[in-house]
Amino acid sequence: MAGHQRDLRLEQTWRHHCRRQQASGQTARAYCRQHDLAETAFHYWRRTIAERDREVQRATAAPTFVPVTVVGPSAADSPIDIRLAGGHRVRVRAGCDRELLAAVLGLLGSRPC
């Protein structure tokens, strides 16, 4: 669906059907037959919705922090260099906005630049 605008009403309709099918205990085939839905469309939308939900989770996940060892003299105004697994480095100074730092680390940790 790259390049196409999302039809949110259509997505909501299929989300509704996916939830109802799961709650019903019926197989996808039986549910689709009962509700006059194309089984291939049902499977497409179930997969697409799951992928979209995973993307949202990845984009909003909090960064994972690891233990830190401070090396060398520490002073209140000395910056801290953070090296991320992907090779990125972030330099942080005292008084840094914690929410902004968490957002930046989350972006750098979730996808390559």
C-alpha cells in the first residue's frame, strides 16, 4: 500500500471484524462465510493490521538503557558521550532535557539513519 493514503474507516471496519472473529472462536473461513467476507481480504487485513500495530509499538517503545561506567575525572559541566549499539554517539551535558534525550535515543535505537 506504499504511496496510497490510508482509508481509516476501512481499516476500522477490518479491525472490528478481526476482533469479532477472534472472540467468536470460529475459524477465519467460517467467520468470513457467515459474514459474507472474502477470506483472502480477511487474511490480508489481519496481517496488515498486525504489521501496522508492530510499527506503532516500535516507534513508541522506550529506549533500552545499559549499565554505564564513568571513566576519568567527573565534573558537573563535563559532557557525557553515549555510544549506541548502531554506532551512533550522543554527547549530553548537564541540564539536558530528559524527555528530549529519551526521544532522541529512542529514534536512534529504533531505525538506522
